[in-house]
Amino acid sequence: MFKKDEILRHATMLGQDIQALDSIKRYRQIEAQIHLHPEIAKQMDALKQNQKHSVNLQNYNKPIAYERSEKTISHIQNEINAFPIVMQFRQSQEEANDTLHLIIETLATRLQGADCFSGSIQQKEE
């Protein structure tokens, strides 16, 4: 039987190991580059403003203006998606997600078959 603090210690170690994986490092590096890219930041600000505006138009029942706003949003999204760094980000995000799903599936399979969790987890009393 495992104690709560033992499980937390192992979970922390697993988190550190996951952060050290190449696919996760690559994702985080590209994400940081995107946040520092001035043109992407400008486009993201415009996108957020237009999305807020679009919600207001929808709430005030302005269908024609809402349609125009949605087209503008789509255009801005396409411009953002055209940046090579954004394409790299999406690819690295997919790879990182695949890695995390594999880890979760492996853990779930192993934990379901393990006898160590058939009882309750003891909490260390202090």
C-alpha cells in the first residue's frame, strides 16, 4: 500500500521526466517563440478584439454585421495560421499530445492491473 506523500513524490518525478522529453521541450520552445513574435501578437490582439465585437453583434441581433465580423475573424485566423512558426507549433502540439496520451494510457493500463491499488491509499498522519 502506498502513502499519499509517496504517490505525490512519484507524480512529481513523473512530471519532471515528462518536461524533459524532447517532444515536450520542443513544444514549449516553439510556444515561447510565438509569444515573442510581434506580428503574431498584433494579429492575436486583433483577433481577440474582433471576437468580442462579434459576440456583441450576435447578442444585439445584428446578423449582417455579425457575418462581416465572422469573415474578418476567419481572415485573421488564416493569416495567423500561415506563419511557419504557427505551423511548427501545431505539429509540435500534436506530437506532445500524442506523447501525453501514450503516457496516460500506459499508466492507466498498468494501474488497472496492479495489486498495489486494490486497497486504500494511506494518508500519512503528522
